[in-house]
Amino acid sequence: MASRPAVHLHVAGERMDTGSGGVHEHRDPSTGEVDARIPLAGPGEVDRAVNAADAAFRDWKRTPPEERRRLLLRLADLIEANAEEFGRRGTMDNGTPASVVGGMTGSAVEWTRYYAGWTDKIAGELSSSFTSGVGELNYTLLEPYGVVGIIITWNGPLISLAMKIPPALAAGCTVVCKPSELTPFSAELFMDLIEQAGFPTGVCSILPGDPAAGEALVVHPKVRKVSFTGGPATASKILHACADTMKPATLELGGKSANIVFDDADLDAACGLGAMMSVGVLSGQGCAFPTRMLVQRPVYEEMTARVSVVAKSIPVGDPWDPAVLAGPVVNEAALERILGIIERAKIDGARLVAGGSRIGGDLAGGYFIEPTVFADVDPHSELAQNEVFGPVLAITPFDSDEDAVRIANNTRYGLSGYIQTQSLSRALRVAEELVTGEVLVNGAANLRVQRPFGGIGISGMGKEGGRLGVEEFLRVKSVGIA
């Protein structure tokens, strides 16, 4: 435990070693051993942080845009300067391999700098002038909501913070953020850097807490909007809690994204992306990952064989080892849940072509699962319909373009879609027909800050990224002058 940094509740400039929510025993997912004890906020600490944020909002919303930009750029520089430490903490948080975490830090820097650039570009529009025939001057103002309650999940703690807090601050909102108690170390450093950057006291508070703290944050009358990343079940509870006051919410939820591989695709590229982005990176623990691979029948067996070979070659192990690409899943509950899904997929008749078991030997104490690939997966089966959030890929054949679209859209989710083809016309046509919030063609990268990200259906509502990402924290006021 001595090697783990201390975690505090950061409430309105105060660093607290204890909280009324008790203590969470953080376990290293590589070993299963307790490696830190994390103080948890309760409703009392949440109330203090929200009241401080509400008081700070009165000045923060009037802070000149160039000053908000300066502070956000300073924060981005500090994140970049602490890239190595964020890498260490990312591995401590949830076992993400050191070889993967570095890219997340770079993304966090880009998201923060991008939204720093939006501070002086927030403007309404003139809808009519005195000479336009209506005899009135009509225009709109874009105004910050006020205090925003932010709740993030555990699979990408740093990038989740960077996707939400910088645009909220750029818009002129203040923030109270509850990170997951499963991944407290990156959030601790992020808050330290906010203080080092010079943001005024109360503008941002970060305090780990359990579901009771999250509920207190959502229902607090001074929280004007909620931004949440997590699962549909928790999001449903948030929406019910917001309903009484019609409080708006941005929800970035799960996915069961289809990766459509047509027979004219570059199979080498499609195979590498399809395997690594489903059972390799983050051990499959990503909401937008292409966890269903739909392959056109003429190349189906070849792609299945290739993906199996790639999955079996992915180095899984100690996340501190620079040669390792896939680490453990986050905790024992996730391990048991994923193994249960694998066993039921076998019973349902899917053909196991790679993995399928917990890893033993030197890794037996941790939460390690082999990269697992199933072929001949029924599109209506549990494996094809439900998000696994683990290193499990489902492969299904299709015949025509229309068949591919039908299978891809046969889901309650609607987050991301992937297309692999060398035909531009086919890519454009299929992209329009997919019922998703985004479509990525031929290896386009996930989470580009300039491109709005967010789903439909039980994948959520609202956007993060791009102009729409900052507008999520702004409300429109119309003004008319006769």
C-alpha cells in the first residue's frame, strides 16, 4: 500500500482524508490483493461541494473567456508534463497495461486544449433585425447551466475526466465530479493539477463516493445538469431521479457495436483492428468497441481463422510489463460475470475458436481472462445482444449489404458502427443506414475530439466532443426587443 498514492476527497479547496461514506478497499486486479483504502464521500460532503460550486459560479460565469482559456491551457500543459505519472496511476487504477495508458494521456491533453479554444467562441445568433419586416430585434444568448454534476465510470478514468470537465468549465459552468471508487488514483492527480493550474476555489471538486453519493449529487437542487458515463441500468435510475425537476442529463452508456467486414475489405487491416479493438485493448472493457464482427460469407472462414490467430497471439499478463497488451478485467465480479457469459454462449451453440477460460499459473490470483472469440453466433443470442464488457468477440456471417445492415441494427444499443470496405459508395450508403451515433470506416480512430461522440437507444443521449460537446453545458435564452 505504501506504493499507492494517497487519495482524498477534494471539497471546495479542502483535502479530506476521511468521508462520511466510509472506506472502499481497492484491489489490484492483477493480484486480487487490497492495495489501498479509499475514503468515500457521503451526502454531507456532496452538499458542501455543490454549495461551494454554486457560490463559485457567480464569478466563474463572468470570468473573461481569455482567462478561462488560459487556465485550461495551463491544465493541459500540466497533464502533458505528468504523462508518466498518469501512466503509472492508470495501471494502478484498473490494471490497464503501461503500453496502452500513454495514448490515453495524450488524448486527455488534446481534449483539454480543444475546449480551451472554445471559451471565446460561444455565441448566440441574430434571428431578425428591425428592418427584417417584423419590427423587432431578436437574438439568442448561450448561457452556462450552473453547477454540473459529473459521474464517471472506471474503464477510462483520465479520458472520461477530460471529456467532461474541460468543456463544462469552458462553457462557464462549475463542476462537482464523482469518479468511480474503483479507479481513484488518476482522479486524485487530475484534481491536484486543477489546483496547480490556478482555478478558483469551488469551481471544481472531485470526490470519490458510492452510489449514495452519486444519488445525492443527482438530486441536489443546486445541480442544474448531470453528465454521466456508465451503464444503462444506472442511467435509468438517474433519469428517474431527474424527472421530478425536469433536470437535463447527458448519458454516455454502453454499446454492442457491429464491425461489418465486406468481402472487398483489406482483410489484414480489418483483422487486426477487429481483434485488437474487441479482445485486446483494455481487455474488451470499452463501450464503443466493435464486439460483434459481421463478415460477408465469401471471406467468413478466412476472417474467422485470422482473428483466432491474432487473439491467441495477444500478450496477456502483468500490466507493468511493457510487452503486455492486455491486462486483467477490473474486479472479481466482472470476472465471474464474463465467464458466465462465455459458458452460456457455448451452451447456445456458438463455436469457440479462441480462448474461453480464466488464465491460471502465475496469473491465477488476478482477474485474467483469455482473449475469447466465438464464431457462428446467432444474432438473436445473449452473446450477440448484450454488452459483455470483457475480452469476448462474437462473429456472425452475412450475405448481402441489406443483410449486414439488418443484423447490425438488430440491437437495443446504438453507440458505434464500423465498416470495412474499399468501396466508397458502399461505405457511404451503409453508414447512413446504421442506427448508431457514429460510424467509423476503415480504421478511423475512436474519440477524436473534433467529432461528436454519443449514442442513441440504450446507448444514451447527448454528445461529447466537437462544438456539440460544449453546447451540452449551455442553454439557450431568446431575447426580443420591439
